Amino acid sequence: MLAPLLAIAPASVSWSPKVALVMVICNVIAIAIGKATIKQQNVGLQLPSAAMFGGFSHGAMLGTLSLGHIIGIGAIQGLAARGVL
């Protein structure tokens, strides 16, 4: 039953340093977006080294990196579809 659906699914891109670089860049962009838009970045549990993580709390860091991964997935799939990756 699932075999016909799997047959039409596009092949996913395999990991490479280019893919990792795209994901890192997307996460940095998401951190910058979070730094500019989150009003209370340090409310809640703090990360071990606040200076290293820009003063973000666990919640703010989890939120920004989740957004970064969502953006990264879209960027990687889009670049792979265009043949760049």
C-alpha cells in the first residue's frame, strides 16, 4: 500500500559539508532574528555560560534553533532541488 507512495517520493540529499554549512548559516540567521525580536530573552532557566550563548535562556535558545532547523530544512531541500547541493 505504501510502496507506490514511496516510489514517487523525491530522493533526499545525503549529508555533506555543504549541507552542514547551509544548516549552520540558517541557525545563525535564526539566532539573529531571535536576538532582535524576543523581548525577554533571559527569562527562565539559564544556559551554563550566559555570555557564550548571548544571554538566552533555555526556552529562547530552543525556540531560535528550532526555527533555524525549519529554515535550514527548507533551504537544503530547495537548494538540492535546484541542483546547487
